[in-house]
Amino acid sequence: MLTRSTGRMVGATIAVLAFVLAGCGGLSGSGQPQAQGGSLAASGINLAGQTYTVGGQEFDEQLLLCKMSVASLQSVGATVNDRCNITGSAAARQALLSGEIDMGWSYTGTGWIANLGNTTPIPDSQQQYIATRDQDLERNQIVWTNPTPFNNTYAIATTRAFADQNNLRTTTDWANFINSGDPRATTCVEAEFASRNDGLPNLLKTYGVTRPYDSPPALTVLDTGAIYQATANANPCFFGEVFTTDGRIPALNLVSLADDRNFFPKYNASNTIRKNVVDRNPQVVEVFNQIAPRLTDDVMLNLNGQISSQGRDADQVAREFLTQQGLIGQQ
């Protein structure tokens, strides 16, 4: 997302090539201090002698989570190979399945639908996590650590001022605004969202949009990153497809409209680890089970915003957060 969400797995050859070409980083510690012990180490977790190759995708939130993995594992004595910055969820997933990486953060919605091929989301986030966890372990020997509270799913957003002026609070309000024929009922989306099953076509159907809504000026297709500023500028769109933990939402004074018919899947995050890696030392799971509860929607909006809006380095933001939480020691 933000391209978390490739709906189809590409072939292994293409995915591995994408992994190689992604410009992934070298060994951990190149230019960065090694993380020292904090409460993770004090709790008795000891991964001395273990070596892990950690991967993640190229967008801000994934870079942040990946860098958290690097620092937290270092703090409990592990040697870490940093392979953050893989392009695309399909390539990252194939790298995990093939053993190119040992672990990488993923999302329950991506796992359930894109990776495991299920077509119907499970509305309850915990039930979807359990179903994804159990099915991926059985089919692919992939372990899912405990999920985060934050849910980085899709939403329709507009500026807070426009929402207040037009009493827009829910996605139903957006659909009714479209059906009213108001010329400002314009929406920007990314190309994939315009056609995917959990994207625009079924969203319009679920929310009862009856007016034609598949071409300009009503609908404009933009790159993911451009949608936020276009929506903030109300040019060319008053509404935009966004991801709910993207830091540009508060930075640009946007507001996400509530998905009041629960159309979108839940995208809670977990670290996904190959089972043979967990079997070497099961304590590795506990590292991420201690981090996950702290990652709420508000926390992720703030941390992501530091990267996307303030231009801070993802590694610095990750280490600063873990240090503030006492999970790792001072750098």
C-alpha cells in the first residue's frame, strides 16, 4: 500500500529480479550505529549468535517498520542484514517465500486476499488476523507475529474544511454527494484502485452510486503520492483515495471519511517470518510482539508524517521511537 496492495502475485523470476534491482541496502550498520540493549534485552530475549536478513517494501511506512526490525534485533544481540527497500509487495513476498529474506512486515488484508487468494475480507480484524496466520502457516510455513492496533486500509478523504462545509463524515455521505450531481463530486484514485476487486468499482456498487463515474472530470487517475496534494488543493479533485495511516493526511489537513459499510478489508500489520527461522530461536517472535501493541493509528500517523512531510530519515525515526519507548538503549 502505497503500493502495499498488488492484487496478483507475479512469477518467481520476475519477483526475484525486482528484488535484486530494488537497490536494497547492504549489511546493517553501514553508516548507522548498532542498537544497544533496552527493555527487549532486559526482558530476557537473547538472540546472540543469530543472523537475520530483514526485508521490507519501498514506501515510508514499510521502511519505518523494516528499520524498527533492524534496530530491535540488534539490541538483543542478533546480526542483521538490512534488505529494506524492496520494490512492490509481490517481490517482497517472493523474497520471503524463496528465503532471500528471513522476515518482513506485511498486512492482514494483503495476506488474506493477495497472497492467499481469498476473495472475501473478514470484517473483524482479529478474526482476519487469525485466519491469515493459520492459513499461511499451514500452506507456506510462514509465522505471523501479533498484529498491530493500526489498520492501514483505504479511505476516501477530503479537506477538513470541505467536509465541514458539506457535512461529510462517512463514505455514504460521499456517495450521496456524487448522486446529487454536484460538479465538485470529483475523486482522484491510483490506477490499481480504479480496477481492483476491493477498489473503486465495487466501492461504488456497495455505496449505491448511480451516476456514471468512470471518466474525467468525475474521476482522475494519478500516481499514489500525487493524490494527497491534489485533494488538498481541490485540483483536479475534491476527494481522493488515501491510506489511513499516511502522514500526509494530518499534514495537509485532510480527513478520512468513515467506511460505514465496512467495505474495505482490514490491513493490520504483523511481521511475517519463515518458520524455520523461528524454530532456530523462537524468542525472535517476542521481539515483535512487544513492539506491535505500541503501533496505534495515531502513532503511525505521527511517525509516517515525520518521514513523508518532514523529510526525516526512516532509520532515524525508527530508532528514536524505539529508544523513547525504552525498547532499545540510547544510541
